[in-house]
Amino acid sequence: MSRTDKCLRPQNDEKLVFDVNSVLNERVTHYCPGCHHGIAHRLVSEVLHELGVADKTILVASVGCAAFTYDYFNVDSVEAPHGRACAVATGVRRARPDTVVFTYQGDGDMAAIGIGESLHAANRGEKITAVFINNTVYGMTGGQMAPTTLLGQKTTTSKQGRSLSNEGGPIRLAEIMAQLQGVAYSARYALDSVKHVREAKKAVRGAFDAQIAGLGFSFVELLSGCPTNWNLDPVAANKRIANDMIPVFPLGVFKDVADE
Amino acid sequence: MSRIVFLEERCKGCRLCVDACPAGILRPSGRFNRQGYEVMETDGACTGCASCAVMCPDTAIRVFKSAKAKGDAS
């Protein structure tokens, strides 16, 4: 037994207060150091574990950095074409109404190429959950401008910084979703601090609760850091979320029909 | 005293745990894992609050809370 194995067991009066659950795969992720995808994965896995629905959950993976999401969850999964995760999830949920279906999409996937499919799936009130990772850039392809890019933010395709007159402003998808009749739950939280991560978990739980109760489409947006494409170290990327992103993308629950 | 264990082969050296620790007892160790990332180490009294583990994107931290330590964690 190695030294690490021994210290991974609780000693005399100790209790293991933080551990991963069986829904999250033990594989080391391919994400960059400091990327918040790992935190988002853990939150989703904890919620599925708490609800006890992992064995009847189907994940619809998207394209982007999260393309390999299916490697990290011990649930059944389908890979969707770019942006079409909500459309694929519609088919999966209608064919198998007894399952819990969720999509895991980035901003380039859900807010750009897939915004039509996403909004219409939401408007139809499909009983699926969409987990939306907003990091204001296309991560996997090298930091191009996304619909959620902040005004003035420099990316590889907006060298002078995004301008309102030329490229338009950042899309606030959580607010747009909240306007649609078919949406049962829409919330936005951030992953930049311990407090925000704990709040984000409650929002993910609320979204899955809404789906399991059969209320309609549920949506949760998570503001995440992309240190690599922001050219910042992970700690500075967290500060950017707090200082620059949260004022543009306010946090909170925008719609919760279970509460109304 | 509570304690944390780093699963060093999972660590990517992002230092978000160092930033998150309210007691300020985490620091880079100067040692590198097989992936080539600098791993962290702990030096001081841990309260078992699990802030570091909550912020770790790579679930590389396990937290053990001592029964005697009461209060400040959830």
C-alpha cells in the first residue's frame, strides 16, 4: 500500500467530508489548468447522484471543449452535431420519456450555431435540462469571438476589441430563456468563488428538479473562466469573472415556475 | 486537526486552492507530477472547511474533518 492510499482512509476520529461520487468518472480531464469545466462536471454529477437518477440519465454532449464530456460522466450519452444538442435531446426525451435527459453546451455551441435549436426546444417546453457554460470565447478552436464576448474584449477575431456598432453586444441567454413560455427554470450563476459555486449547485439542482417534475425546459448558465484564451493565470481569470463578467451577466434565478 | 490529501497525479497546478484557502495554509511545493505540473502542499492548521476542494477543477483534493474540530465548515 502506498503512502497516499493509507492517508486516503479516515483515521481514528476523522470523517471524509469531501469526496467525489460514483457518477463522476475518475479519468483525468483534458481541460487546461484552472478551467471551470471540471467544477461544472462535479456539480452536475453531485446533483445526479443526490437525485439517484444516474442510471436512467442520458447526456447529450456538444461540440467544443466539452465534446469529450461523455468520458467524464458514468451515464449513457449521445454526441450531437455542432449546436444541435437540444434538438437531439428532444428526440431522446420523446423516445424515452422515462429518462432524465440533459445537454452540456458551451457558448459557441449553444448561443451561436445552435441558438435556433436551443430557443425552439425551450419554446416547445421540451422536458430536458440544458447546462450552458459561458466563458465569453470559443475555447477549443483558439479563442475566437463568441456571441457572449464582452464589449471591448479582444479575441483572435476581434483584434480591436468587440464593439457594439460592429459586432453587437453580448447575448444574455438566461434572460432570453426566461421570457419563453415553455421554460420552467432559468438561472445564471458563476464558478469563480466558493460561495458562487455552492449557489451554482443549488441552481443545477433546481434545473433537474424542474425536469423530473415534468414542468418543462430547464436552463442553467454557469459563468466560467478560460485562462488559456483570456491570456490570464487561473486566479486572475477568476477575478475577471467577478469584476467584468458578473456586472454584464447578473446572477440569479430568472424564472422558476415551481416557485410561482 | 483536520487535514487534506492531494491526489498529486490529478493536480494541474492552477493554484485556485491556494487562492481559496481562508486559512492561507496552501502553497506551491516546488515538486512536479508526471504531467509536469507543479503540485501544492499544505503547512499549518487546517479547519476542514473544504473551500480548496470546492474550487479544485480537477477534484484532486480530499478533505478529512476531525471530530474535535467544530463549527466553521459545511
